[in-house]
Amino acid sequence: MTTVVADTGDYEAIKALKPIDCTTNPSILLKVIQSPTSEEMVAREIESGRANGKTPLQIADALTIAVGTELAKIVPGRVSTEVDAELSFDKERSLEKARNIVAAYDRQGVSRDRILIKLASTWEGIRAAEVLEGEGIQCNLTLLFCLEQAVACADAGVFLISPFVGRITDWYSKREGKSFEAAEDPGVKSVKRIYDYYKSNGVETVVMGASFRNTGQIKALAGCDRLTISPNLLQELSEDESNLPRQLSEDQAKPMDKLPMGESEFRWGVNGDPMATEKLAEGIRNFDADHKKLLKLIADKLAA
């Protein structure tokens, strides 16, 4: 029904759970690089960087590619690699970074058809993705919280979107002071709405639900094109032998009218959704904070 993607950079978990693809972000990379299993790789890149006069940012980029290269050896499909969060509102610099990522992977023998470039679903990120897709560099648009973002991504011809579930649910749970059953879960309903829009309008962009808090949310989206799931939830699912009925299917998608989505409609729609506005900004800030932690970790090791 659904292609399973591992939401982790943990090599051993990926080997054990055997997902098709895997996706990383700055928070995941920070954990991987701090893990004992990565000590040798980190030390090697630090020493190489020191010998060649590289900056912490250049070493961080090299480490990102090194982690992605190892992941590409484990999964049969694709590895998603993120453009720096601080570039989320800069189309041209995002393009430069994305092209550099693809070139760096190529030097390691990982072809572009094994990579997805992750960009935040800002207007600028979506426009950068549109250019990259035209160059044969496929993209994963992340930090996606509302239909307007999804429609703009579809119009740009991006390969895949990652609409978030758990972070949407967190926002509504905090505001309303309650938890939600899967059928009424705001995050689940958001992904279903996007799925219905895409399938009823013949959109080829892949819908990959992300950011899950429990297996109930995952089961409620069975049939979605792809779902990216953390190792603990993958393990829980692997031990669950109950029936898993399909919840989403292309032939049963609810018909939805095609929406115009120029820049003004996009910005007005996102601005009109307090949850999407807050969670998009928060997600960018948090990814940037973890990227800065990684740079400090590298700088400290260089100085040691």
C-alpha cells in the first residue's frame, strides 16, 4: 500500500528495519555525528579539514555527504539531504547549495537519481525546487503544514512533498488542551486533504506523510504514497500483527477543485493559517539551531 521510508540516520536501525528510502535533517545529522559509531568518520573529516584549511561549514558539508553516502549503501532507494535552513528564503543560494550537494555525492559515486534535495516549503524554496527539477535534480519539500504549500509544490512540479502530521497535532493539542483519536487528528486530516487534492487533480508529486507521534496516525494514512517513520514506531509496527486496512486510495480520493496559487495567494493562505505560519517558522529556526550546534561541535574539535 505504502512505501516505507526511515526517518533516521541510524545505520543499524536502517539495516534491521529495511526501509526503501531514508531521510535526514539537521537534527538527525547532529545525532548521527555525535554517535560513537560515527567517531572514526568524524575524526577523518576533521583531520582532512584541518590539513586543507577548511572552515567548520565546509567540514559540516563534507560530514553530511559522508553520512548520506553510507546511508545510500544501505537503502535500495533514495537518501534525502537538506539544504541549510538559513537559506530557506534565498532562492539563488539554495540553488547553489543544492547543486554543490549533488556534485559532492557524484564525487563519492552516488548518482543524482539516488538523492533527493530537501528544501523548506517557503515560496523561495519551492521556486528553487522548480529550477532544480528542470535540471534533473529531484526534490523533497519539507516543513509542509497546509494545502497552499502543497498546491504550490505541485504547480512547481516537485518530485515529493513531506506534509507533517505530528507537529500539526501538537499545535492543536496545545491550543485545545486535548488529544485526538486518529480519525479526528488534525495532522492526519491535513495529509488526507492534500492526498485528495493531488489524486483528484492528477498531480504526480509523491505525498510522503512525516512527523508521526504514534502508530495510530500511521495506520490512519495507510495507502499514502510514502510514509517516513522513526525507528521506534517502525519497530512497534513490525510487532503488530493485526489487520491493516487501506485508508487512502487514488480511486476513492474526494474530488477537489484546482486552486490558483501564485505568490500572493500562497503568502495570503499561509499567513491566514496560524498553525502553518508558526510551525513553518519554528521548524526553520530549530533546524538552523541544530546546524549551528554542529558547526560549534566541529569548531571545538578543530581547536582541540
